Amino acid sequence: MAELFAHETTLAYTDDGAGPPVILVHGSASSRGQWHALALRLVSGYRVLAPDLHGYGGTPLPPSLATLSMDDEVALIDALIDLAGDDVHLVGHSYGGALCLRAASLRPDRVRTLSLIEPTAFHLLRLLGERAAWEEIERLATRHIVLAAAGELTACAELFLGYWAGPELWRQSPPELRERFVETMPKIAQEWRMVFDVADPYDHLAASGLPVLLVRGAETTHPARCVVELLRDRFPAHAFVEVEGAGHLAPLTHPEPVNAAIEDFLERHR
């Protein structure tokens, strides 16, 4: 593990391999470790960088969680873009996908391709009139925020994981994993706020012709499905892969087809 002082925090990240730089950004309640299998596939031909976002892995939470913004999170990705020195390929899952969208929107001249696995760009549902999907995800987020504020973190974790992966995963998880997951709930409550605060429809990014890979689990939730459909409409230079039998956690539950799709896309845009 390497460390870099970035945006008033100590950013923990990995930096392996040589070649065109690829930055892998994990989702909520995860860490750079979720990309281990993909990194092993890529290091023979790429320089692979993977950060821990605020409050995950080796990167600490900020002193004030309530003032953390999406651009504070994107600043960690920016630090690795600067470190890479060359134009980068961005890969993001879930919340990490939303951050990659934001990072690419702010620095389109430094991004070569964008690979998004069900990004939580839920503000698009509100902006573009997907009312039923917006109301579903807004209800979930509101309940999460209320439970986290009340200190009911175990109930919050069951709600969150139950929605994205089903109740069985929570029940089958070992106690130590559940404990670590519960500890992330206040940070994820802030992530909901940050994701909902975004107002960028990404029109200018789509107009740039940036190559985009969109990956979706065939069994994912309605809001996540709708976000991917909206992005397919907005990015004409896109490739699309749907993973059979997978839900929102496809990179964890179905890593082989997800990683193969990403590797193939990167090879086509070296």
C-alpha cells in the first residue's frame, strides 16, 4: 500500500504495473481490495491505481463528516490523475462510478475512457423525469439517513444491504464483517446526500465523444437499471454489457464476466 497526502488527508492507494494508467474506484462500504482480481488481469499491460475513498480501507474519515462534499471525494481521484502523469482510464462501481462521472466531467481532457458499473448517479432520475425510480431510491435514502442519525446503525445496515443484495447476504455474513459494515453507515448516509446534491446532466461530457462502457446486472434494482438506460441515451459512444444473473454487486458476485468486459474495453481503446 502506498500513501499520498491529498486534499488534507492521507490517501491510501495501490500503484502496480506499467503502461497506460487505469484508476479503479470502489463503491460504498468497500475498499480498493474489491479490485484485486481485476488488477491482477491488468498489471501486465497497464499501470493500475486504486484509491481507498474517505473512511474506507486505509484512508481516514475527515474531521467533519457533515461537511464532506462529492468534490472532496473527487479530489482523491484527481490526486491520482495528477500522479499518473498521462491521460487515464477511469473505472468505477456504484458510488465509485458516480465519482468517476464527476471526475470526468471536471477534467475531460485527462480522461481517455470511462467504465461504469451501475453508477449511483441518481440525480439523473430527478432531472430527467424518471419519477417512479426516483421516488423508490429517495425513500431508501431518506430511511437510511433517519436511521443513521438516530444511531440505529445495525438496522441501517440491514436496510442498505438488504436492498442492494437481499437479506440473505446480511444473515450469512460473519459477525466481524457485519461489524465493519455497520461502522460505515454514517459515511454512506452522507454519500446519499452528496449523490442527490449533484445537478450536472453530463451533456457536455457526452458531447465530447468520450468512450464509455456501461455494465449492468440483469437482476439489479429499478433505479440502478434506469440510471444505466439514461446514460446509454446520453453517451452515443458507449458500449453496453448486461451480466446475466447478477444484481448491483456484480463486480463481487460475478467478477469474471465484469472483469473480462472491462479488460476488453480497455484493450479496444489503448
